[in-house]
Amino acid sequence: MSSKNYVRFLDKESGLNFENVYSVVNFIDSTLLTGFKNGTLQMWSKTQSFKKELGKEGYNRILDIFIHDDLWVASDRGLFVLDKKTMEEKHFYSGSIKCLTQFEKNLYFGTSSGAFRIRFDQPDSVEKIYNKRTISLFVNSEDDILIGTNKGVKNIVSDSIIDLSNEHNLLSGRVRAMCELKKGIVILGTHGEGIIIKDGESYQILNMDNGLSSNICQAIFKENDSILWLGTNNGLNRIKFINDRYDQAIVDVYKRSDGLK
């Protein structure tokens, strides 16, 4: 059965307040939490809908959402910390926040001026760990912090910064998304090269020549160790690796004709 049978289209008529969605997470009791470009955060389900306006009116994309004891929301105007039950604002950090990730008791966030670390139990304490524009963050199974930048991937190990572009020229471009498969295999979503599959010191590329709808990868979701979903500037791609072979994959592409708009 083709995976395309699973597409369901949600729009204003379905209950969404807007249709330009920048972020989405599964919140509470199968409720979707979606972020839009004007600072609106909407909680949506089949039976209810609630929205929260963050910051002043105008251009303020909700670029990432992270759920811990509180709700952490990354936007163009700053990082909002909301009470999960009341949705009231508890803390605010000014700046253009690009991405969020967690490791142990810390939240990491990337901005146009660098990467920062906050302890969940000390939300007023902010530590800068990298001083250049950060567009993606990921913590791998070896507890290394990977920072995606416009000029490749940096690796923070014991507070030392290692430039991975020195390992291979494939790692010198813009990296917009990252995830990890089993056995430490790291997937890097690039702006122009498709995805890079890093297995130790071995590298492979999956791009339009292999069936992707675009070489510009804007987001990655790992369904499991064999299936990835890629958000691109030209549709949604589902990648299924065959028999744990990362050089063999089936790619399904979803575009407007499949229900995307």
C-alpha cells in the first residue's frame, strides 16, 4: 500500500486559524500545537481549538516548539516560556530564535548571534556556548552537541568546538536540520546538497538524483530507523531505507496534487 494513502489535509475549514504553519508538535491527549508566522500559537483537536498570541502583532514566525515541564516556544521575536496548563507567560528571552533541543537538564537554543544553554531548573541563567549564527542544533548518542551553521557543522565536545568541515568538504555548507539513526548514523539536511548520511568517517548523499523533490532540506522527522520525512521547498518527501542499506531507498513525494497546499 502506498504511503500516500495516509495524507490528511487540515485547513481553516478544519479548524486551523491560519494556513501558513511553521511548527507543529503533539501536545496533550492527541492535541496538535501549531505555530504560525504572526506569533500565533494554536492548540487544535477535533473537539476544541484555543489560540495564544505571542509578542506584538506583525511578522513573528513560531519556528520551533519544545515541551518539557513548561512549553518553550522559539520565534523571530524571542524565546517564550509558557505554563503548559494556563498558557501564561513565565519567562521571555529576547532575540531571533531559530531552533531548540534538549540534553539532560539543559535546553539549547540557536539564534542569529550564536547558540545558548539554559538549565531547566535555573531559567534565569543563560550561557553562550557558540558565538556565530546557529540555524540547527542536535545532541547525538555520544552526547556531542552538533551545531548547524551557514558554513557547515560544528561539534562541541567538553566545551571545545570542533569544525567538522575539516573532515569532509560535504560538511562545509549550510545545514538546516539533523537527526540520528541507529549505530550513530547522523542525517544532515542541507541547503542545496540534499541530505548527507554520515556513518563514522563514511559519507553518502541522497539528493534529486535519487528521487528527492528538492536538494533544499528544511526539516527532518524520524519515524523510525528506516523511515525519514523531509520537508523541502518543493514538497514533502518520505524516505524508506531498504534492509538497513542507506545507499538504497524508496522515495515518495507529496505535493499539491496529494493534498499539500
